[in-house]
Amino acid sequence: MLRRILIVVLAIVVLAGGGFLAWAWHDELPAEPRRDASAYDPAVVAKGASLAAIGSCAVCHLAKNSPSFAGGYPVETPFGVIYGSNITPDRDTGIGTWSPAAFRRAMHDGVDREGHHLYPAFPYDHFTGATDTDLDAVYAYLMTREPVRHDVPAPQLTFPLNIRLAAAAWKLLFLRHGEFVPDKSQSPEWQRGAYLAETFGHCSACHSPRNALGAEKRDEKYAGGIAEGWIGPALNAASPAPAPWTAESAFNYLRRGFDRAHGHVAGPMQEVVEHLRQANEGDVRAMATYIASLNGVAAPDAAAKAEQAVKNATSRQWPIPGRETTGSGGSSTTGLDGAAIFAGACATCHHDGGRLPISRPVALGLSSAVNGADPRNLLQIVLGGIHPAPNERGAIMPAFSGTLTDPQIVALADYVREHFSGKPKWNDTGTALEAIRRGKNS
Amino acid sequence: MTIVLTINSERHQIDADPSTPLLYVLRDNLKLNAAKFGCGLGQCGACTVLVDREPVFSCLTPISVLDGRRVRTLEGLGIADKPSPLQAAFIKEQAAQCGYCIPGMIMRAQALLEKNASPTQAEIRDHMQTNLCRCGTQMRILRAIDRAAKDMKTADAGTTTGAAR
């Protein structure tokens, strides 16, 4: 009897395993002959360029000090490091031999031309919803780039994830195929924005929490996530921004990296904005319309609430002249009086009416980094500052990682939280700082 | 209130508000005039000095945070008769025009060379990005740092008057 049960179990395992392997098997697609750049319609290439900018493809597919898309950027995941691949049309080390069908399969199903499963650090769980026409445009754009010969290191993942079939198992659990269908009851602009944000934009990849296997939690979409040691703030009703996002403020932020009710872009989002600057303006507006709708605040209310938030934050501004060196714990003889540190290190720029020719910081009370439940983003900004991309103009905040000791940074962050947000104190600022110093990114 | 500062290995008792920027104390109280006031906002780097091993903008460094830490200024590197290797390289490359940014440039570069004896051109540029020169001697400054790195290979890290005790 026991033997019979064992045989049945074994048979099920073999059948299921065989079925999985058959399902996971993908043929190699034929190599595409070389085509001249002139074979592609310039209008299609331009459309592809805009979609690639919305997708921020270059963030991961860019090697340091090498042309766009040659790959090599290390994407650090909780499971190991994966390097952005070379997606230039080089025939040996890039995707020069890929046909449009192979490119679509990679974007829709996460399978490369040779039939290997790709790891979901490549967000095909979003790209799967993109239309064939749009993917063909991105394909045309990539195929008309300069081919760059550049070998990218193999992923460094722990067993069993280093077996590519693990990616197939992941897809079985979490990948939902099919073209993205927006809510048809919404405006055409909203629908366009939803499509772009959910597919190419893959906004929720950083702005949603992930489960133990690294998949976005569907029921907590836009509830806030983590990317490269930074918090991707919630964009739904849990948004920490005191001013609710409006279509206008979201557009300012996404397109220009600044809005008067939210402040300057920082962290990994800076690169996203650098790319969105190059995208089709109407498409960025559409995305802003969609993103602003996620908090569930009706548009007229959001605008009024945002104005109120600006007023509230302004009333908490650091007054000039005269320094407030009271109101915080600690003692200035140990250098741990957050207010005294703020007065000497921060208030020159972050004061009421502060005007800088280059960058005018908004009231700190408007910052999601100050208002969020997690101190990480504020700590990251204090440590590293804010700097424009090399050779670009933009806001500058100096880095304070060498100026202040860790206990001083904690005292300062706790003071800023208490003085400017009016929210409950952070209890774990020291732990969060330690984690950032250790380079722990999740 | 009184705060004790250690600057170029000398201890100083300073009577000032704890939020006073280090730059003001250096220039007004101690007459160490190498570090300059440029923008006062941490955007130009003319006030750069070293705290422990890190380059900092002294205009945005309140003295309250310096208890038990070691401040080094250009005056601690060398003197006219006996310049440090980095200062000597700046002289050899004639890297100063008006000279206002130079003490900050040298202190920031000093921090780099103490950590990385053979920086690449890209590393030097990356490291020096926060310091501005408005005369246009950037190329000479970069050359001077590169030259100092090479000169220092045959000497020590280039600290003279008690800077690295």
C-alpha cells in the first residue's frame, strides 16, 4: 500500500516536473540578418526613443563611462547582483541578432533570443503589458544605436537562483501575461498615463512593497517600496507627502525634478527624471495625471489641500534672524543638540524666505523624506546631498557624511523630523543609519 | 559657551555660540585666513578644510560638532619656505590665478591623495566636482593634483607642520 502511494506521488512529481520543463522550454529564435539604420522609419525610432526614456532603460543598461545601453550596471537585489545586459545592436555581445519577434518575446515573456529565462530584475512583469507596436518602436530605436562590443558579467546569485529555471518558476507564480487594459471609465489622458506608468514606466516596481520572492505585492500596490537603499514613497492614500499630488505638481516633479509643494527630486528618482526630460511631453503629462489619481483625493480637493500644506509648512520654517537653539534634547557640549547643528549646518539655506540663485529649497515640512514613517530618505540626503548629473544644471545640496558624526546625524534627523513635520518621532533613526552605512540596500 | 577645538594639532578654547560656523572661528578668532568665504552655502568649496580625514565645507560646519575631532587647514600642510608636495605641485603647475579657491582645492585634493595614492583622471575629476574655480584654471588644478600624486610616490603623504601627528 505504502509502495503504491509512493509510486503515485513519484508519478505526479515526474509529470508535474516534466510539464513544468515543457512549459518552461523556449526555442531559440533565428538570428536576424544585419539591417542598415536607414531601414527604420525615423518617426518610429523617435517614438521608441521616447518610450525607452519613459522606461528609464538606460539606468540599468548603461555601463559607467561607456555609451548608453552597453550594459554592466550592477543591479543589487536581495538575492544577489544582476548586471544590466548589453542591448546595443552588437551582434556578438548585444542584441544585434535579435528579430522584432525575439525582442517582443523578451519584453513580454522574459526569455532571450536563445531561449534562456531572464531574471525579473528586468521588469518584464510590467513590459508584458506593452503593445506590439510600441515594442517594435523601441526595437527600432535600439537597433539604430551604435553597436558597442561589451561583455557583461554573469549574474552573481545564490543557489538555487543561479539556475535560470528558477526564473521560470518565478514567472509561473507571479507573471501575468497580456496587454494592459486601463479603466475605460477614465479620461483618455488618464488611460494613456496608466498604460505608460504600468508598462514602460514600471513605477510600481519601486513604489510598492515586494514579497519574500521579490514580486510586487498586488494587494499593496503603490503602498511604498525600497530601491537602492532609498524608500520609494507610497503614491496611494498612504502617501507621506503633506501636499497631495495633483496632475500639475506631478508633472513638474516628473519633468523638471522640482515642484513648489514637494521640493527637489533626490535619490534613484533623479535618474528617472533625467530620462523623462527626454520623453514626449504629453506622455509625461498623462503619467502625471494617472499618478496624481492614485492617492484617491479628488482633483479640486487635492489642489486646495496642497495650498494648505504649503501654508502649514511655511509656518514651521526656520526664522531668520535669530537662531533657535532650544527645543531639542541633548546638550550642545557633546555636539548632539540637533537644533544647534541645524542652525550651523542647514539653516543658511533652509530658512524662511531662503533664496538661492541656483536652487531654492522648499519648506522642509513639505518633504516626504521628513514626513515619511521611515527616516531612510532624509538620512540618505543628509549623508550624500543632492547633486545634478555630471555636466548638468540642477539643485545642489552638499553632502554631510564627513562633516557630521553618526550620532550627530541621528540627532539632526530626529530634530528635523520633530521640528518640521509635526509627526510622531522616529524611534529607529540610528538603526536606519547603521544599515545605510553598512551598504544594506533592503 | 566655551568649546575646545583641535586645529592643526593645536588646542584652542573658543568662546562662541555652538552653531557658529568653523570658518568664522578660523578666520576671525584664530586668524587662520587660508580658508575663504565664497558662497556660505556649501556650493563653491572655497572654505574646504579637513575634519579627521574628510574634506568639509567649514562654512556649514558648526563648531559644536567638532568636539574630539581633528581639524586641518592649509596652514597645517606647509609654509612658503617648505611647501607640502601638493602645494609644491600647485606652484609648479602655476595652478592659481586669483587664488581664492586654491586653499579649498588643495585641502580637498589632500583628502583624496591620503586615501588613494594613484587616482585616475576620472577619480580626480569626480572628487573635485564640489569645488569651483571661476578664473578657469581647472585644467592646471587637475594637472597639479596628478603631478602631486606622482611626486608623492617618492615622498610621504605630504604633511609637514604637525598635521598628521
